[in-house]
Amino acid sequence: MTGAKALMTAMEKEGVKEVFGLPGGANLPMYDEFARCDIRHILVRHEQSAAHMADGFGRVSRKPGVCFATSGPGATNILTGLATAQADSAPMVAVTGQVPVAMIGKDAFQESDIIGMANPVVKYSFQPRLPGEVPESVRKGFYIAETGRPGPVLLDIPKDVQQNEAPMDFPDEFTIQGYHPWNDPDVASVQKAVDMLVNSERPIILAGGGTIISSAFAELQSVAETLMIPVVTTFKGKGAFPENHPLSLGPIGMHGHAEANKMMAEADCVLAIGTRFSDRSVGTFEAFEKRLKIIHMDVDPAEIGKNQTTNISVVGDVRASLRIMVKLLLQKSLKKSEDSVWIKHVRETKEYWKENLKIHPGEMGAAKILRKLRELLPKESVVTTEVGQHQMWASLFYDVIQPGTFFSSTGLGTMGWGFPASIGAKVARPDVPVVDIAGDGSFSMTENSLATAVLEDIPVIVFVLNNSTLGMVAQWQRTFYDRRMVGVDQGGCPDYVKLAESYGAQGIRAQSMDELDKAIKSALSSDVATVIDIPIDPEEDVLPFVAPGTSLSDMILPS
Amino acid sequence: MWAILSILVENKPGILFKVTHLFRSRNFNIDSISVGVTDDENYSRMTITTYGDDKQIIQIVKQLDKMIDTVEVKQLDEHKTLFRELCIFNIKLSSASDSMEVNKLVNAYGGKVHDVKKDSLMVELTATPAQIKAFEELVKPFGIIDVARTGVAALQRSGA
């Protein structure tokens, strides 16, 4: 059997049904196998998009998404995709072609040392040098990508390794000596955490992305409801807890909800679940950490104490840790009153901000647009976002009702991620509507994925909040650089309706709430991809705003 | 704080690169590094010395441990560890008395003299980095033409 055939066989054994990619000289033997196997190849127009599609597929299905690229520039084009997946712990397997083994190091045509280049942005990489090494590389690669803290794995396969024949063995069992993805949570530490939470006056739960990765939704809700603890999330953890729940306060952070930032700053004890305490989430913690007791649950031991010193840490899959906590609470019949001073205060604060947060007065303000989208989308719909103002408006005004249905490039902050990721998400979940909440700047970066959406029959919806500006940069220039606007004007180019139509997609412009209502309904019933172009006020800022390097309690509010 | 890290890795190409890259990307510094295959040729042992506060050292140990290619990562306690570095000095001699003086120092530090010339001699010294530093200070007045060091090799003492 050839290495290329072995690759396909091994991937089929992993359950791979679809891959995203683009062929070239060094991966042709692998592409030849697509003609002879049941794996569907979805053609992209740029390898970066293939990586983002695989990423979106992986986050939604919780199984590694797979992308293919050729050697050299094909491989370097996926680097941003690998880095994005690594920053957000998304399971992915990237398969690149490489020049033949004997040519490696000779600066051959389309040669790049992708193993070296990708090293800091992958969880692991393999470069099989013999065809017989392919099956085990695939088996181990998928295992590493999806276990423990998930991440991207690179398989770089030289062309002769793809072409040459070898006797193949497809092992089910294998060992990776230095890899220990799961730790059993320490029960005594969980018990201490329970005691600390029960004995605190103003406890809060901070749910991070790890809560979503491990699907710890029911366990989180059970702990929150039993102990009557309000829940804030990081941006990546948005939707780990239903945002219409009375205990939900929404995301904290630079563009967090006012009530979430306020309550976070007033809490005396936080149960932080699957989060790395990133600067965008916590601002400067120093301001209030002296009186804040911190309990940290994470699957990755290296996250404990990396950014934040903690009082109690529990290493292990956060779902397993929370299950232990739920069990301990049940055993002791611990239940807290719904009328504590803290919970009343939380309710009042939430109510206050619901009524008093000023939003853009115009008909087509961001809040109204996103609330309209929420109103019309079924709750099981999957939403991705790009990066910028629209992303933060989505965080503020699009409530996630069903946990685990909201995905964004939160760590690396990759503009252009959301649209291809939505295509990957739709391939993973063809049964639900998938919407990319976009801005015009980000959408421009990977808009050519419209070809993939149309030709491969993947009817996603791109919801473009179009201010014809790199809006978040413009907001910083208005706020911190005396309105010296440099390099942000997109000049109304292109016309997104015509652009969509030129690809054979549906393009709709919505300039009023009435038009928007019709556009969303039309998109939801369409069997081709739809771009909804929504012109908005280029001067609208995302507020509240916690300036970088300041504390969550120092929010800039709408005036 | 000065720390000695002992890292057992799979003996495969590219792992030294990954370990050193981790130090770079996590903003840590390598003070010295030595690598060699162990008695079992499937494994190599890297000994890295580095500086950092407690929190930084704990973090770098955790990050190294997280690497899939590392089998065992330990921060060695200086007091329970045999650690040595080999250093070769080429020292300038200006007079016959210089030669005698240097020889005395070499004897005091348990070194060996090689390649004695009229105007220079070479010294091989196996010692702790602190002893090497002390020796270096003492021979500096004679004039050090060149120095080469191996980096620290270290093993925890049995029963420690």
C-alpha cells in the first residue's frame, strides 16, 4: 500500500468524512486518493480558509477538523489557521505535502520548513520519513489533537513517502510516553473549593472556554443553581451558561457587559473554570485580587499560576472536576438561599444596566440589529464571528441561549476567521442555521470562501455590519489618538450585494429594521449562502470599554 | 534564583530545537545547556541551567513537562545533586613566575595543565560553575586568551 492510500485508510478509521483543502504539486498523490475513497474533499480558494474551516468544524463537532495544503506557500498559508486554533485550543489536523525526503534542505521548489515554522503554533507535529510510519502518525495525531487540552496537529508528508509502497499496519493501541492528557481531579481540592465558595459572601463563577470544550454545561448550571452563584464568562466562554438565565451576567473583559464587570469587581471569591485569565478578560486583576479568593479549575497544569496566582487549584478535565463538586454538594445537601444580600444586589445591578445602558439612538444601531438577529434565529443556531467591533457588539447584544453555539477567534483575534469557520461549522452541523456575524473589514479578508459555500452547497449566512471602516481601530484612534484617522477607511468597496451575486450567492442589503427582518427570514429559508449587507454608522463605538491596562471597574460608559 | 533543570527526552531529531524554542517563545533564558544520549540510546538527557524567580521556574518546568517529547522534567536541588561543568582556559604567560603561579592555582582547583608554551598554557577544569567563576577571577590578571565551557551536567545523588 502507498503512503497516500494509508493516509486515507487511517483517516477513515478516525471517522473523517470531510476535509477542506487545495491541491498542489507536493500533495497530488494524496489528492489522487480522494478520487478512490469516500472522504469528501471541499475545495477552498486559499489555504488559510481551509485551516479556519477545519477549525470551525472541530470546535462544533469536538472532533479534529482536517485541512490539506501543498508544500511551500500552501503550507505557509495555513500558519495563521494553526496559530488561531492553538490560541483557542481547537482540535485540528493539518496535512501538508512536502518535497521528497532527498530534496529536504536543498531549497527545492516549493520547499518550506513547515515543521520548524509551525513549531510554536501547533500542539504537535509529525513528518513521517517512510510510508510505513504514516498510519501511526495519523492515529497519534488525531489522538493528540482531540485529547486533554485540544489543539492543532501538523502532518507533513514528503511526496515520496506518499508515493512509495510499504507493508502497512494500522495499530489500535499505541503509547506516547511523554503525553498525559488527563489528570484525575483531586477530590480533596474540590472539597476545599466547595468550602471556600460556601463560606464566601459574594462568590462568582467565571466560566472560560474550557467549559465549552469539555461540554460542562449541565454541571456548571447545577453548581450555579445549587449555590446560587452568579455566572460571568470570559469572551471565549460566552454561552457556556445560558445568557437568558437569571444568574447569567454575560462576559467580562475589555468589552464585557457592565453588570458582569461590576459584579466581578465586587466579588470576594471566584470559581474560575477553564480559563487562562487573559489580559483581555481580566484587565488588571491586581486592583481587587487582594480581597478576591481564586479557585482555578483547568485541564492544563501549566495554566495554574501562569497568569494568575490562585488559592486553590484543581487540575483535570473541568467537566470531571465539576461533577465531583456536584456530587459533594448533593451529599451534603448544600443549597443556598435565593434571597441572599449578594444575589439581591446582583439582580438589582443586572436590572439597572438592562434599563440604563445607553445604546445607539438610530434605527440601525448595532444593539438593535443584533437583538433582531437573536429574535429571529432558532436557539440551536450556530454563530461565529470575525474580529473587531461587530464581534464585541455580538458579545454585548447577541445572547447565547443554547450553550456551546457561539464561536469566535478570541485568543489570536484573527480577522477573516469567522466566515470560513462558519462553513466548517455548517459542514459539522448541516441541520442548523449557521451565521457569521461579520464586519466589512474582516469579511474582506476571506470573502473568496463564498466560492466554496456556493459550489459545495454549504448555505451559511454572512451578517455584515458594514461601517466601511476598520471600526475597532477607528474607535481606538478616536479614543486614544485624538481622532487622527489613519488606514481605516474602506471606501465603500466592494459592494457586498454585487460581490455575493457574482459568486452565485444571495446578496441582500438591509437599510431599515423592516428590511433586516425580511432579509434574515429570506436567508434562513434560502438554500444558497446569503450575504446580508447592513450599513451602519461608522462613528458608533463599542461601549462599555475597559481601556487596556486598567481595572474592570474602570469602564468607559456611553455618554 | 539559579536553577538546574534535568530533562529526559526521546532521542529523536528536532527535540533540542523544540526545547530551546520553548525558552525563546515563553520569554525565559538559557544560562547553559548540555545534551547527551543516556545509557538507553532511545533517550537523551538535557541539563539546562536558567535564572528566574520561583514563579518563573515553576512555569518553565510545567511548560517543559507539557511538551509531548519530554519524558521527565525535574528541577534539581543543588544540595542533593552532583553537578559539574568542564571548562578549558587558554591563559597568557608573561614570565616564568606566571607559570608557577598559574600551576599553583590549577592544583588548588584540581585542574589539569595542557599544552604548555613559553607564553601560554591551557587548563582543563571540571568544577561547579561557581568554582569555575572563582578560578576565572584568579587567572584573569595573567590574561585569558580564550575560554570554552560545556555547560552543566547534573544528576541527583542516589537516595537524595
